[in-house]
Amino acid sequence: MASDSDVITATISRSREISGISRSRIYEMLAAGELEWVHVGARRLILIDSYRRLLVKLKAADAEAGNRRHPADPAHAGRGDPCRDTTAPPQRALPPGPI
């Protein structure tokens, strides 16, 4: 079996698993031409390189817009991981019963 780095295509289901992108959003991106695909029989296979190109494009657009969200970015220096804000109060559970 090929390692993950050797894989060149993925089914819609596998693409969803590896990218974290919803199935409906994947179909939208295919229709918009943001992702490349091929038909093999009845199967639609997404080219993994098209994911890589899309991510590079999105990262460049984010950087151009000044959207630096990654904790390793200098914009976050000394502020910790913004994705794991432990200073926020814990959420209270809703009481049982009808709302």
C-alpha cells in the first residue's frame, strides 16, 4: 500500500477526511474549478496536488489581507495559542427540561 505522501488522488469521502472540509464545500470547490478532478469509471477522484495549490493560494491571500492566525506567526508572539484560550470562563450546562 502506498504511503500518504505517495497518494496522488482521493475520493470525495477520503478528501473530506484528510482535509476537514465538508462534503458540500468540496463539491462547491469542484464546481468552481478550485479543485481539479478526474473521472475513473464512475468515481470522481480529486488530484491531491490541486489541494496543495489551493492551500498555497489561500495562505498567500490570508497573508496579503493581514490575517495571521497561526500561533507561530510573529503577530501572536507572547500571546500563546489563540485556539486554546484558557482565560475564558467555562461554559455552563443548560438546565434539564424544555427550553
